[in-house]
Amino acid sequence: MSRELTRQSPRQEAGGSHLDIEVSSKDLTVRVSLSGLLDQPGLEKLIRRVAPRLSTRGFRVILDGSGLNHMDYRTTASLIRWNRNLHQYHHQLYLLNWSNYLKAIVCMEDWEQELVLPVGLDSSRLPCESHANA
């Protein structure tokens, strides 16, 4: 198992855009623990960190959002594009431990319900309940 921790530049941190990314991998699973704010620069950095670990087809990429405080809603479109690209290589993207607040942000932009959200969390108040059937 390998681990790697990435922080944004001091300039990004000073601007209030701080995301901690911890990547670990084992077998065909890449787990990414996120904390802070997920925005476009953070997602781009996350993708760059995960891509080299996808050495063959059929990986599970798990984005653990238990430490996320907020997500810029404009990032959802890029997350969906990345998910589509992953599917081309038979990878699956899972959003695990995302709060109802974060799931609501995703649901507002994910009209086609392409992103897989976790089972077992209260999603009854969300506009896209069917996401919980992962």
C-alpha cells in the first residue's frame, strides 16, 4: 500500500481554497481521502494524483469526503466528465462518506445522476434520491 499527501500552494491556501488529498491504493482500489474545500484546482490536482495509479482497467476509485467541508458547485461538471472518462477504461468512481450537504450540491448539477453516492446515508431530503442505490 502506498500513501501520498498533497497540499495546495500557500497562495491557494491564503485565498481560502484549501484541500488536503491523501491517496492510498491496494489491489484494484484507489482510495482518496479529501478534507477542506473541493474546487476546480483541487479536483485537477486530485485527478493528476490518481491517474498514474490506474495502471490497468477496472479500478475502483473511492473519493472519501468525510473531511470535506464544502464543494464549489461548479466543480460537479468536471467531476462528471472525469467519471465519464473513467468509465471508458471500465473504472468506477464512488463518492463515499459525503454529507447530505455535499450530496445536495452534487445533485443540483448531476441531472443525469451519473455519480455514485453511498448507500445507507439519509438521502430522503435530497432531490436525487436515486443516487443512494449504488
